[in-house]
Amino acid sequence: MRCKKDFCPFLAGTFVSIIFGFSFLFTKEGLDILEPFHLLGLRFGLATIIFVIMRLCGIIKIDLKGKNLTQLAILTLMEPVIYFICETIGIKMTSSSEAAIIIALAPVFTVIFGAIYLKEKPTAAQTGFILLSVAGVIFMTAMKGSIQVGGNVLGTFILLGSVLSAGFFNVTSRKLSSEYSPAEITYVMIWVGVIVFNGISLIQHLNKGTVHNYFLPLSNPKALLSIVYLGALSSIVAYFLLNYLLSQVEASRASVISNVATVISVIAGSIFRNEPVYWFNVIGGLMILCGVWGTNFYRKKDFVQGAYDIKMKS
């Protein structure tokens, strides 16, 4: 059964926002027990196991033979590798408020890269609504108080590295969707992630002499739940849907949808961690949602699958 033209991308974007929104909650829970790269390593490790089982059972089809893997390698270098490394190190070196503000700029860079790389220029209305969505994230963060932007210049530049890599990932994934299926792109991303992040984590454990305890966190229910959610849903389902979404709509539209995850994370934190919801959370959330709505409503009416004739393989 085929989905209507806009329904499947809308549904994919909705689930991406929900999954990534709740991922903040499960990441916080996991980091209470695990070091960042250890959590990433185990997360991508589980995702790899699930993906391999799915491939062996014939649930997904992966065919990379005869294809130019250079651009796909660059894509996986941008995300998950550079994005997660820069985000992890940058957050450690700066305040959480600064990190949230800088990471929220990803849609802006996606628009710039999309216009240059894919020739997908947003309308004036879309640009305004994208900025409104970004402003909503910044407003929510700024109203929390204790904003410290620029306190650590090196940390700020490292965080910008994660934003640039996210923007480049969005446009590159969109371009590669004419050659690779969302499953193939996600499959390679998962394998690169498990090798890189477990490699970093193992080096850290070797330095501390704790390699023998590498899989000990799996016996902790709280850590295991975080790993399962982040590995199965965030790493497989969400990235698959994101790559699918990028194959169907302009990179700018797909990217701005990610800001809805901020709204979801506030709701999740309130329900499951008893974190308070303030008036500025509501206003900021409405700004984000209006921005996402406007970006999609005021799209170019003659836009059909972007600058490429995309044929979905799965």
C-alpha cells in the first residue's frame, strides 16, 4: 500500500521527533552510570547486532556492490562520528545552555548547505519560519537563566563542528538517496559508529585498567533500558526514518522538524523526571511548532522530490 505524497514524510518526521525527543531522557539516564563514549559504543553495538539479524532474516536488503562508497564514507564521517565526538567534547567544555543554543542552529546551516550543494533555495517565508523555530529553542534555553555563551572559545568552536557536520549530513544524505536506500545508508552509519565509539571507549578503559568491566553495565536495569532505547530506536528506527525523510523532502524542511524534539524532550522530562514546565517552555514550544508548520506549508508548490529524480529502493 502506497502512502499519499505528503503523509509518509509527515509520519516519518513525527516519529523522528518523538524518538529523538525521548532520547535526551534516556541519554541522561544512561550517563548517570556510563561514560559518554562507553554509552555510545554499547548503543551502536546493540544496533549493529539488530541490523545484522534483520539482514540475515531478509527483513532488509543491503546491496553495496559496484557502488561508489567514497561519498557514503564521508557521510558517516560527518554523522555519527564527528557529530557525536564534537557534541560530547563540546558539552563538557561549555555550559549546557550554550550547547543547546549552538546545536539549535543546525537547520540554519542545513539551509545554507542545501542552497549551495543541492540548489534547494527556500522561499522567503520558509526562511522566516526556520528562523522562528530556531528562535524558539534559543528562547526556551535563554529563559532558563545562567546563559554563558563564549566562556570557553575552544568548546564553542567544537560545538560548531557538530552543527556543521549535522548540516552537511542532512544535505549529503539527501543527495545520496538517489543511489542508496535509507536502509543502506543507516546500515553503514551503524557499522562505522560501533567501530569508532567502541574503539574510543576501549582505549579509555585500557588507560583505566577496567576493560574486564566493559559489559558490566548490561546487568544494570537502568543502563540496559537506556542502551536498548538508544540502540534500537534512536540508532536504527530514527536514523532510518530520518534518511527516508531526507530522500522525500528538501533538506531544510527535514532539518527544521528536528527542533520538535526539543518540545518532546521537555514533555518527557516533565512526565518521567518530574522536571518543571515553565511559561517560557510553552511559548518557545509554540514558536518551534509554528516554525515547523510554516516551513512546510510555504514550500515551493512546484517542488517534486528536490533537485534529484529519486527512486526509493526500499
